[in-house]
Amino acid sequence: MILSLLLAYRKSQEPAVDKLKEATMDEITSALVSRYELNFTRQDTASLWFLCKQEASLLDITDRACSIFSPFEHWSSPLSIILSDVCPPGEMAYFRMDGC
């Protein structure tokens, strides 16, 4: 019963979270463009973020794809904070960067 309530709550929050994710990805993309003077798109950033997530969570590797992001972008980003409010309890313990 509680799980279904949490899932319903999470589903109801998706539009607002998606807007915040987009804004956060735009901010990180802008930082990457400035830092590396390359033409990163939001999709590039999302793909690199996903690769970082996979390397970190599956292989415990954080010095490859993850090294492109600053420590703030990794662990202290607004995206992590946003997701902690909508993910079911315990899910954020597994990985904080991209989602539940």
C-alpha cells in the first residue's frame, strides 16, 4: 500500500522534476562548454552522465566518464537533491546522479 502511494506520488511529480532536470542539464552543459570549449548539447551531457552513472555504480570507476564533471556536478547537484524528494526511500542509496 505504501509503495503504491509512493509510486503514485512520484508519477505525479514527474512533470515538475522533468523541468528541473532540463534546467540542471542546461546548466551543466553550459559549464562543460565553457570548461572544455567544445559544442556539448544537452543530449551529450545526458549521455555522459548516464555513462558516468553506469561506470560508477557497476564498475566502481569514477575517473573516466565521471572525470568530465566537477565534484559539485557529481554529488551536490540540484538534480540529486530534486531526485531525493521523489524517489522511494532507499533508492537514492544506490545512486544519486541520475535517478531512482
